Amino acid sequence: MSSCCGNDTSCEKSTIKAEKGEIKAAIVGQPNVGKSSIINALSNAKLHVGNFSGVTVEKKEVYVKKNGYDVLMTDLPGIYAFNAYAPEEQVAKDFLIKEDYDLIVNVVDANTLSRNLIFTLQLLDMHKKMILVINMVDEIEKRDGKINRKRIEELLGIPVILTSAKQNRGVDEIIDCIINTYDTNIVKNKIYYNEKIEQRIEDLAKILQKSQHFRDKKYSRFIAIRLLDRDENIYKIIHDLPIFIEAHKALEKMYAELEAEFDEDSTTDILANERVAIVRNLQMEAVDAKEEEESLSEKIDNFLIHPVLGLPIFLFFMWALFQLTFVLGNYPMNIIANIFGETSAYIANLLPEGSFNSILTQGILPAVSAVVMFLPNIIILFFGLNLLEQTGYMSRAAYLMDGFLKRFGLQGKAFVPLVSGFGCTVPAYMAARTLKNPKDRIITMLVLNFISCQARMPIYILLIGAFFANHNQGNILFGIYIGGAILGLIFAKILRKVLFKGEPEPFVMEMPPYRFPSGKVLFMTIWIKSKMFLKKAGSFIAIAAMVVWFLSSYPMHDNLRQDYAYKINQTKNIQTKNTLSDELHSKLLESSYLGTAGKFIEPVFKPLGFDWRVTVSVIAGLVAKEVVVSTMATIYSVGTSGASSKKLIQKIRENMDFKAAIALIIFVMIYSPCLAAMGTFYSEVPQWAWRTFYTIYPNIVAWIFAYSGYHILSFIGY
């Protein structure tokens, strides 16, 4: 399927470079074309996930070693065109124009080829080495369609590969084609416009070449095209150069002449029409795609996005997912808890008594165990959400929710960050960038706090396990998540009426066809999420646990210890010994640095039914929500038992009543997210007024609702 074999005319080779080294390739395409699926399908590839420099947009880099080369592929955020609007598109555009790389790998969707190729033509304007990867060809073939790869190569002058990432067809050939294209010194891009436009491009390029910044003819041609396309970012590049006045006058004249000659309002429309015409001609010559009278996707949509049944079906899917989270997650959760508990007990007996033994078996291990044991539940939740997303159902859910969300003052596109918030608030804040209207964006970000992230799940599961019967636990968890979402919608309505008056912008979203999910993509996504969760538990939580252990263990109070040691040694009754031991632990904890700090803050939370232990745990949760459970595990010293999770649940039952547990669930559901999420909000919203409001209001609202819940339950007899 690859065009980069030795016989292919579009991959003519000249002199092969003697020194082999690193090849930098930019993987670029419009959203939902399957770039990530292709990356995940690449065999023997090493994936690194980080952020682009200076911004919080996710950056994926893939390393592959082959034929003596280190191939580095950077997966750029989805971008529709060089006329970028969303921040992610701007990141992709800046990378393509400003960064140093060797070639472009443009991925397009075979199902929406005509729209995708518009951007391909803009990339060809750059006159860089380039490969066109047409993905999802299997879906065209199912409809008896056909894509003539060789004809597309002849028309565009670049190598073309037909792939299906889902079926792993043609994917590994991409690396070979990257190497062959890199070794080819000839760039044969064949994109030329109407001769009237070409004349203006040439004239403007000559003016630009007077500047040392645009000596390269290919680069000056690209900049000239972008200027004729009224690209403001490019206009800013030439603004401070000596040639600006001459270029500006020439541009104004060209704008007027072309708009008159083509009878259009803008040269942007003229160039857009030219590209559409080129793509239409290419499709007529090289693509035979047949459409069904009513596609399978349309038949399924008639049911899943039914005006009446659609929303109940979506809620049923979410309810079923939370049921599975509990039912399937309980078994491995108990196994993990027992393994950690037995390991802790074994190490406690193996090591000599002392601070190291104590910090390891009473601090780090129980704290990490208290978080890691919830990993199965989180994997199930992520698996379900990714499954719905890969099949294309989440786009339908966004469509379903559009009218519903508008009633609460949110734009339909807000559904995307809201659903992302169930996973993690940090990417949810970043996903809010897709909302172009600043009011819509800030409202969405302010109510995202009511959407419970996966880090809060261990707290919910712990408290639900302590106070609710097994057969109701999934329903309660579902109710917590839906209740938080409904509360967020209510506050969105209040914010829209009071602080952000006006209507949200109209919502437009493309409906992708339904697809069978890729097992490899699902696995890779879950693996990355799990690895990040375990990394946090193994490092960040462990450090927090050591701090909590130190604060709860010092000062030592040797006299108190000696007094109780004497009493314990004097009695022979095992029950009395245990009672005295628990009494000693309680007194030492209350007189520790942690106990002193907790009792100082306790009056603020006392009306909610929280003692100083819960107060300290909640405050620690501002660092990371997982720390709430690990702090409780450390404070209650549950690490030396083979059934540490059951022991922690028992300790919570002994020290907290039902109404206080409900108040804690409500408070955790609403109060400020972790420091990482807060930092992301601050980076996304530069106005200090909104930063201050965001920092204060969720904690006040959380206290009021938790107080109300506690006292309502108290009033009715709990």
C-alpha cells in the first residue's frame, strides 16, 4: 500500500546522506482523523507525553529506531486550517511555521477527504518534504469505495500511504516512507493557483526577498500566500521589518485587484474557493466513494439520539458504568489491599523497631495502599469513558446535551470539558479552550469544580463502603456524580444570570461515523492513565505520607510512652492491653504537631461534624485529592493488618457518624480541586478578579451545603 518503495516515481532519490542521525517529523491533521490511533499502532515505538514549551497543551512524541535513524515524530494538536482560532490550533500552527523539523506527515480521514485535503493544500504551500497518510480506508472499502493512491501522488507530487490504524494496515510503512522521503533531496509538491493569483504571489514574494528573513524563495512564496490569505500572525511577522511599508502598499493594491477580478469580498474567500476547486478535481479523478441510502451510523442515531429516548439512554450508560466500577472493582481492590497489608506486616516484623520501620509500615505503605487499591475502579471508569469516546458515541452525547445545557446558560460544546472533568480537572480546564467566547469559557471552567474527578473516587468509595449496603453502593456513587453535575448546572445558570449576562454561542460539532474501538488504542490510553496514577501514588503520595507521619509522630512524649508501657506490661488481659495501646496512640496523636494544627483549624469544620482528623485530611486534599484517603490511613495507623482497607473502614465507622460522612462527601464534591488544577486555571484565566473568585467561592459553597446536609440529617433523626 505504500508509495515509498524503491520503484515509485514520487519518491525519486538523489544523493543519500552519508551520516545518519535523527529525523524530526511533524504529525499533523484535522481533529478526529486518527493521528493518536496511528501512533499507538506503530510497533516498537516509545511514547513520551508532556507539554509544549510555555503552554499547557499536551505534547506526544514517539521515538522509533530504524535503518540507523532515530525517527522522532511529534503529534501536533488537531488543526483545521492555518487560519487558527482555538489555542490548540495556534500551538500546531506555530510549531509548523517556527520550529525546526525535517518533514510533515499529514494524516487525513478517508471518510471526510474533501474537507481534510483543504488543509493538505495549505501544508503543500510550505513546500516542505511531506507525506500524505489517508487513514480509515477500510471504512471506504466497506462501502465498495476506492481511492487511487497513485493518481493522488501524481496530482499532489508527494508520497501517499493508505492506512487503517484499527486493522494495523500500512501503519508500519509510515516509518519507511519517512526515511525514504528524508533521504530524497527533491521536493515535488505540485500546487499552483489561478495564474492571476500566482502573479500576485510572485510579485509579493520578490518584495519579501529584499529582507534577509525571506531570502529562501520557497519560504517567501509561502509567506506571500499567507499574507494574501489575510493571516494576521504572518502580518505581525513583517510588521517591524524595513520592507513593511512597501509590502503593505503592495498588499492593499493586490487585495483590491483580486477582489474585483474574482468578484469576492475577501482574498481569503478567493483562495478558499481555489483550494475547494483543486480538491474537487482531485476527488473526481482519484476517489470513488459510494454513499449508502441510509448508513448504519444513521440507523443507530435514530435510536441513540432520539429526541425523547436519547437522554435516558445516555444516563443509563453512565449508571451502568458506575455499577460496573463497584461490582467488578471490588475483587481486585481487596486483593491489592491484602497484598499491601501483608507486605506491611512482614516488613514490620522483619525490620528492627525504630523510626524507619514506623515511617515505612505506618506511614508510606498504608498511605500508598489506600490509594493504589482503588486503581481497578479507576481503570474500569476510564475504560468505559474511552470506549464510549472511541465508538463515536460521546459526540452524540454532546449533541444530545446541547439543548439541555443551553437552558442552564452553557454552550453545547461545554459538554466536552465537563465529561473530561470526570477523568481529571486539569485537561478539562484545557479542553475549555475550544469555547471561543470568553464568557462561555469562564463559566464552564468555574462549574467544572462540581464535576468529580477520578481522584475523588477513592474518598467516595471509602465512605460509601463504610456506611452503605453492598447492593446500593453503585447507585450511591452514580448519584454523587450526577448530583455534582446537576449542582454545577444550577450554578452555571446563576452565573449566567448574575455575572455573565447574554446567550451562549451556537454549537457546531461534526458527527463522526460509529467505529469499532481499537483494542490497542484502548490499552495504550488506559496504560498511560494508570501509569500516571501509579506514579503519583508512588512518589507524590509517598512524600505526603512521610510528612503526615512525621507531623503525627512528633514530638515523641517519652514520659507518656513510658507510663503506658508500664501499665501495658503490668496487665495480662489482652483486651485491656489493646485498650491501653489505643488510648496511648490517641493521646500521642492529639498532642502531635498534626493534632495541634488540626485542633486549631477544627472550630471551622466542627459545625459540619468533622473532628480534627477529618479536618486535617480535608486540608491535605488541597494538595491532591488522593491524599485525603492516604492521610486518614496514616492517622488511623491501619498499615500492619492484612486487611488494611477493612480496618480503615472500621476506624471511620468508629470515629464518624452517618451525617458527618454525608457532609464530608458533599464537601469533597464541591470544594477546591488540587493545586495542579488550580494552577492550570490560573494559567488559563489571567484576570485576577476571576482567579480570586475561583479560589474562594467553591469552599464557601462547599461549607454551606455540607453544613445544610449535616443539620438536615440531624433534624430528621440521623
